[in-house]
Amino acid sequence: MILAPLQGLTEVLFRRVYEECFPGAIAMAVSPFLSLTHNIHHSRGSARQTYLADVLPENNAGSIAVIPQILGREAEEFVELAGMLADMGYTEVNWNIGCPMRAVTGKHRGSGILPYPEEVRQMLDAVVPRLRCRLSIKTRLGLREKEEIFKLVPIFNDYPIATVTIHPRTGKQQYGGQPDLEVFGQVMPMLKAPVVYNGDICTRADAERIRTLFPGISEVMIGRGVLYDPTLPLRLRGDTLTDGEAREKSRHFVRRMIEEINLRLPNDEMRTRKTKEYWALLWKTLPISELQARSVLRAQELAAVDNLIEQFIQ
Ligand SMILES: Cc1cc2nc3c(=O)[nH]c(=O)nc-3n(C[C@H](O)[C@H](O)[C@H](O)COP(=O)(O)O)c2cc1C
């Protein structure tokens, strides 16, 4: 399995703690996106270090192989950023054309480019021949219509794309409704590149169902499912865990995450916010009620947040 990019969640802090608690369980991750903001590649010193922090090799020395992801449709900047990443030793970059956020899609970025196949072609034409590393793509079925993908398939097939990861929803759907497995099943065999399935895999049974339905997929990518149950990647690789063992591992993971957040983030306001962002997903791994989980989200002070979590993981 591949760890999905979740902006604000699966950055290096998470990946490091994950690797420490579950060595070898996740072999590969796509990083949350680096947005092509103007002139960032011309910036020097600390601004550049901050922008690239999540993918700097010195921050990623562990066993999870990271594929940096880029969001945007500015070809020149894409090539330049991909070049910087290649210089760091990366052999693949991932183009995000699936992001559903309005602020992004309005500018034909993320899934906003999907209704415009010619813009996708122009971008690939301008970028692919100049890359010094492989290019993979992460996409949805469309922005508004799930059929948009069918006009993109022949374009993707004209370029040496390393993999195409498909989250079978539209951008408009965001995360609502069900992934459209029927359309995914139609598109998958039409693509020349290996296809990765992504979306709503939360249990080993979910992953097995996808692999049974689509034996042709090269991999599954999982995001939220790993936060709902950090032991999921262990189960996927075949580990058998009792409920008690799984709970103990999850508790330890949550505790280590809180410790790292408190250690790495610069002030209590940021620590509180970040802890709550993780807690909103991670609580599901613990045997507590939604009401109890919400009490953490309602707490104001960091000490209160941490105390409540500590009680729940006892
Ligand atoms: C909070 C959040 C942040 C996300 N950030 C990114 C991102 O940076 N890049 C990206 O391609 N997808 C991003 N996604 C989409 C996920 O990678 C993934 O496609 C989606 O969550 C469906 O997979 P899942 O059901 O396994 O979580 C994000 C999703 C969420 C919920």
C-alpha cells in the first residue's frame, strides 16, 4: 500500500512517528502537495527550507520512500521545482490534478483542470520532455462529471506516466457519496500506465474487495483509513493482531504523536490546533464514544486537550 497525501496530516512528523511505531509497515508515501507559488524556487535560505521542509532528504532518512507531490499548472515552475527535487535525489514526482478545494479548482489547478483536456495535454507536453525524473499523476474522475476522465485517458496514454492514481469521485463531490467503482473499472483497463486505486479503504476487507474487483490494479493508496486505524497497514501486509494488541499499538502511536506535536510545534496555539486535527481522525482507533471524542475538540487549552487524550488512552 501507498500512504496517501493528506495536507496537514501525513507530513514528516506523522511519517517519522509512524515509522518508529510500525517499522516497515508503510513502504511508500506521496507527500502532501507543494503548491507552485510564484518565485518560491527563486527564493533562498530559510524561505526555501521552510517550503521544502517536508521533502528535504535529511528529514526523510527513514524507510518510507517519499514521492513529492506538486500542485499547479505553471509548466516552467513545475519543471524547475521537479528539477530541484531531482537534485535532492528524488526519482519521481507526482502531479496533483485531483484536489477539490474551491480556491484551487477555480484557477484550473487540482481537479479544476479536468474539464479542460487540452490544458492537461499542454502541461504534459511542456513538462514531460524536460523532467529529469519520472512523473506520476493523482486524479479524480472529473471536476463536475465523472465522465470527464474518458477524455483524459488518451492524453495520459500519450506520455510515459509512471502511475495514475485514481480517487473515483468528482471534485464537486469532495468526499461525499460513494467512490464510483463502476467508472473506475471502465477506466482502469484503458490506461497504459499502472493504475493505483485510492478511496475509502478503512479495513483489510475493504482492500481485499478492491483487489478482487480489480485484479489489474498495481497498488492501493490509503489516507484516512491509516489515521482511523494506524494498524491497518500491518494487517494489510498479513500481520495478525488481537484486538488487545491492536489497541495497545494504537494507544502508543497516539501518545507518541502527541509528544512529537508538543516537541516540534513552536507554541501552544499551534500545538492545540494540530492535536485536534489529528484527534478528529485518530480517536476512532480507540474504544471511546463520539461524545467523549468531541470533548477533546471542545477543550480550549492545550493542557486540557492533552489531559483528556491521556485519560482516553489509559
Ligand atoms: C485533510 C485532507 C488533506 C488532503 N490533502 C491532499 C494532498 O495534499 N494531495 C492529494 O493529492 N490529495 C489530498 N487529499 C486526498 C487524499 O489523498 C485521498 O485522495 C482521499 O482522502 C481519499 O482517500 P482515503 O479515503 O484513503 O482517505 C487530502 C484529503 C484530506 C481529507
